[in-house]
Amino acid sequence: KKYHYLVRVKIMIDNTNIPIKPPAPNSIEAERWQHTGLRRRMIQGTWMDDLEEELLTHLSADRRESWGVADLSSNPLEQVTRQLAVLYQDLPIVTNSNQADISSLIGRNGLITQAGFFPLMQRVQQLVLALRECFVRIDVVPHVQGIQVRDAGIRYRPVTPDYVICKSSEDNPDQPIYYQEWRLRYNKNKDRYEWIADVLDITDLNNPLFGMYRINSNGLLTEDVSELYMGHPTHKGDNYPYRDSTGKPFLPVQLYRAEKTGQLWNSFDASTLVYGSLTSAVLFSMYLHLVKDCCYSQKYIAGLQLAGQSAIDQDNSARRSSIATDPASILVFNSDPDVNGQPLIGAFQPAADPEKMLESIAKYEFRVATTAGISSEVLRTSGDPRSGYALSISREGQREAQRKYAPVFRLYDELLISKTAALANRFLKTNLPESGYRVQYTQLKLSPEEMKSNREDVIQKLTAGLISPVDAIMQLNPDLDDIEARKELIRIRKERAEFM
């Protein structure tokens, strides 16, 4: 049976004439795309089809039909990754070791600020934690004729790995040197959309390439359509646009990872959270079916026939007869001519207890989260399981996640900012340093009791001579390193001398 939701989606796609995405060029990429695509849809809330497939692996067609609409309300993958993605809740502080003026980059009206990079990273971090990796692509709108000055600047766009094919060198396997992104583009000449691959290749630093190619039905690149979509031929060799101040070419994309593994892809890690989330949604769909259809006593008759039933789905395996009832309706029974005995009417007890079932499913969700490597000490439950149960990560758990993910995200943020500065210098005629950037994340605020306890502990150790002033500053501000802590002490001393 086609559900109305799926029919509406199909009609919408047919009306817009959007072609189906071609298959991946090989089985390895196909498997990675399929799994990453599942994770992405579960984060974006477009996983109804995936849940329907999962339901049909657990249920026969007639049982699935009797359950009715599936329940998408349970999604531990989305809930947990959203609560762990807290690095960018407050704007990070960006500095440069060269003491250069970088306000045009990170100031109130700076290029990164105007592009909304750090607010965007709140979403990107969740995608990284859920998908295990995600790209951020950098685009530049330069000051050229026909484009107003206020439109010029930097643009950032997240790209999920299920639309990307990459290659890396054997000596540095976790750094892409070839990037192929599949995108739907509108062909104005043919008045239709088609799948186009953006190709960036710095495998040969002396002959880099940037072009656009049409993708055939087998997932292979065919015709060069750079002229059609870029307005000029493919950039090759010296015409390659993405270079730093020394002329070295680079890819205008940054690959973010949940952890460094020394490999190009880590797409299947933490799969227990993904598959457990699907099973959890199956269980909650069963719970919804229970509440709607099974939490009351089941009536039965013997020796009678219910009049007025309507045949349903007689052409498939879910065929049955039914009659609609409500508290005001009157059911009419006829004697069964094949039965000579006394007719019977009775009722069975409810098939299941909704409260106990909800509590059991909630425990399963908790198990899914802990099996995926999330510490049970930082997981808590909000509310009574009998009145509503949801996974929740404590404030201390979120701070623990900050400390865990800060080093790896800082590495990629600093690389991306350096690339942004290089592109700004080349296309926007700025004069920014292209290295030496440092990103400092703001720690989640402590409760008044935690702040007081932490402050008193640091002061006592400092007074007793057990730690230095630099150590004290670093304990109060965990994201500072030794050099930054010394600079902060110097700044405090100067300002105290000036204003006191």
C-alpha cells in the first residue's frame, strides 16, 4: 500500500522533473553512500521510507497494515548528537600568533562573521558526530563588474559525504587531494535539472584542475560542461584559482571528522546507535499501535455474525473486513446459521500494559545510547518513564564532550580559516595572514555552586604554592594553552596597573 506521504513526495518529484541520483561508480562507494545517506536522513528528518523498510523486515504485510502510521518521534541518533554538539553554542575566539590585524576576517563586520560560519558550525558539528565526517566548502563572491560590493564575500556550505568521492595520497591517507561532489544543477538550455560533478584535483601540484562534468546513468563522468555552468573552460595548470600566497594550490573544502583515525573514511563507526535508533522507532510504532488499538479489552462473539462489515484491501495479503464504531453506535448481530448452540458475547483482557511497555522501550533507548560509547554517568532521563521518557545528557556530560571534541575540531577550524584568508587575499584583495590562527572555544557555563567550588579550589592551591598563576588561569579557562595563559596574565596585570 502506498501511504499518502510517499505519494505526495512522488508527485512533487514528478512535477519538478528532478532526475534520480545516479548510482555510485563502484560497490565500495555505493555501500558507504547508502549508509551515510541513512544517517543523514535520520538527522534531517526525512527517514520515513527507511523506517517503513525496517518495519517490513520485522512484520508481515498484513501485520504492518494493521499497525497504521509509523511513529518517527524516537530517534536517539538525532537526540544524542544534537545535545553533544555544543562547541559553537557561544562564539569561539579567534586570534593570530603574528599579531596581525584580522578584524576584517573575524570582526563584527568580518568576512567569517558576515558569512555566518560559526552559527553554521552548530549544525555542521551535529552532522559530523552523526555521519562521522562532513565537508565544509568555501566559495568566494569577488569584487567584479556586475556584482555589488555588498554582495562580495565568503560563502560556506556543508556537504555530506554521500554526495562526495575523494582520493588521498598513500603517505597522508586522511587528507583528500581529489574531491568530486555530485550536485543537481539547472540546465537552462534544456530547461531541466541534471546531475553534475564538481571536480577539484591537486594530485599533481604542477597541474591542478577544477571543472564540471556530466554524470551518466552508470555514475561515470562524461562530457565537460564547465563552459555551460561556469561560463569558462575547465581551470587547469596555472589557471587553477585556489592557491595561497606562495602559489601552492589547495582544495577549497575542509573535511571535518569526529575523530582522527589516519584513514580517509570512518563512515561505519558507531553504527550501533544508527541501527538501534531504527529499532527504537519500530518499538515506538508498536507502542502507538498498542495505545490506539490494544489497550482496551478485546471483544469477541461466538455463534453470531456482525452485520454491515466492509471489505478492505481484497486484492492483497492484508485483505480483511471491518466496521467503524464509536460510543454512540449500535452493533447489529445476526445468528450464525451454522451454529446451533447458545450465542456468546465476551471480552478478553487488554493485550498489553502501555505503561510497562513504554518503560521497557525507554530502557532500550538508554541501552542504545550507552552501547554507542556514551557514558552512562552523563546520561539522564527527563521525566517519569510512565509519563514521558527521553534521553538527556547532563551539563557535565556536555562539558566532557567539549573537552573531547575541541582538539580535533580546532585543527580543522584553523585550517579552514587559513584557507579562507588565502581566498580572501586572492579574490577580495585583503592582506590577511594565511597561517598562525588559533581558535579558542567558550566553555559551557558552570552553575553558581560549581563556579564557587572550582574558584575556591584554585585559590587554595595557589595560596599554598601548589600551582603557579599560569596553572590557575588554565584551570579556570580550560581551553587556554600555556602561551595564551601567560598573555592573559600580562593583560590583566597591565589593566590593573592602568585602571587601579
